[in-house]
Amino acid sequence: MAMLKVIEVLAESDKSWEDAAQSAVQQAGKNVRNIKSIYIKDFEATVDNARLVKYRVNAKISFVLE
């Protein structure tokens, strides 16, 4: 049975929440191996002049411990 570890990260994008989630996985992947899943805990956006300009996610990323 594999043991997993979960880390919590914040990520931001100018495009979309999906892009912010992808960025979270890519950035985490630079420091950890064997990422298995991402759970989006919260969504947030910055508004400017009645438009969404920044998309943020608070995510939990799980990976297999070696």
C-alpha cells in the first residue's frame, strides 16, 4: 500500500481557474515527484472595472511518498 502526502498550495492565473490549477500542478512538480491528484479547496478572483482579472485557487496536491 502506497503512502500519500498532501500539500496545500495557492496559484494564480490571468486566464482561468483551470489555468491556475494547471499552474499549481506544474509548479509543485518542480519540487515533488509522483503527483497523483489535485483537490480544489477554494476559488477566488480579483475584479477590476467590473471584470475578472486574476483567478486564484487554493488547492491540495497529493503525491506518493518514496
